[in-house]
Amino acid sequence: MEAAAMKVVSLAVSLVLILTYAHADTGTATFYTPPYVPSACFGLEEQGTMIAAASEGIYNNGASCGRMYRVTCTGPTNLGVPQPCTGNTVTVKVVDLCPSPGCQATIDLSQEAFSSIANPDAGKINIEFTEV
């Protein structure tokens, strides 16, 4: 009976991981440097350093303000740094808009958030991200 219970638990964990992965969106990330205020969502109110500016598609006229996203580096976007990813994942809060046409990424991470998942020398990386 114990072996059967272990199989059920293992199957459930695998299913959760597959569903989590299946719902991840893909895109690119760049980074911006301090100061991080004022921001489009919170004005002059500091929100820490694990933050992001969302591209217009995610920002959705401010609807994404305060949303949290789990971001993982999946690889390089150029030949400059062939393996930029650290293997870490970061959770960031959307505090700002990364406006077009200047926005070069899906999500513009704070310098601290970007460097926790990738080598900053890469400048731009491929990512997977999910709302949490």
C-alpha cells in the first residue's frame, strides 16, 4: 500500500510541475538601473529592488500594477554571452511601464533582479515567466 501511495504522490507532483511549465509565457528581459522612482504604478512610493517594468502588452493600461511574476532565464538572445543564465528564478513585482517604442523587452527587470538570474553583460535574455 505504501508503494501505491508513493506513486500517487509522485504522479501528482509531476502533474503540478507539468501544468506550471505549460502555463509559462516566453519573452525577453532587459534591465534598468536606479533610481526606480517615480514609477507609473506607485509614483514616489518605493517598492524595493525586486521589481519590473512591463511592456505594453503585459501592462494593459495599468491592470498589471502590483502583479507578481516568477521569471527564469532560458538562454541568450545574442552571441555576446553564450550562457548568461545563473540557474536561479526571481519573483518580481510590476511597478512601471516599459513604453514603446523604446522598450526592447517583454519585461524590463531591475538591475538586481536581472543579475540574480543572468549575467548583466548579456544585456538581454530569453525568459519564461508566470504570474504568481
